[in-house]
Amino acid sequence: MVESTAATMINTASEDGGVSQLSDEMQLKKRSLDEFQILRDLGQGAYGKVFLGRDKKTDKIVAIKSVNKE
């Protein structure tokens, strides 16, 4: 499970396999993890974890990076 104290970065996958930019509106608004459905773990590194998720608002598949604050 993703801890609420972690900082998160969210990227959306575009149809051509690349990563699309978030809209200006989404860049300005902080997003909550409650706005996403976590589907599965993608990996873990020295600074945190990466999860595959789905944006509940747009139904897009996203990568959510949870970074430890320590």
C-alpha cells in the first residue's frame, strides 16, 4: 500500500506508448492518492516505489512514483 506521507509523481501513458504531459490545470492542483486505483507494484528502488494505477477521473492508466521523504 502507498503511504500517505510519501511524495508522488504521476505520469500518464499516451496511446503511442510515450508519456503525456499533464494539463496546466492538473499541474497546478495537487492530486491525492484517493483519486487513483492502485493496480499493482511495478518496482522499487533506493528512493521509493512505483505503482501502476488508474486515474478514477479520466480512466487513464498512470505510473505513480512514491518517494520516501527521509
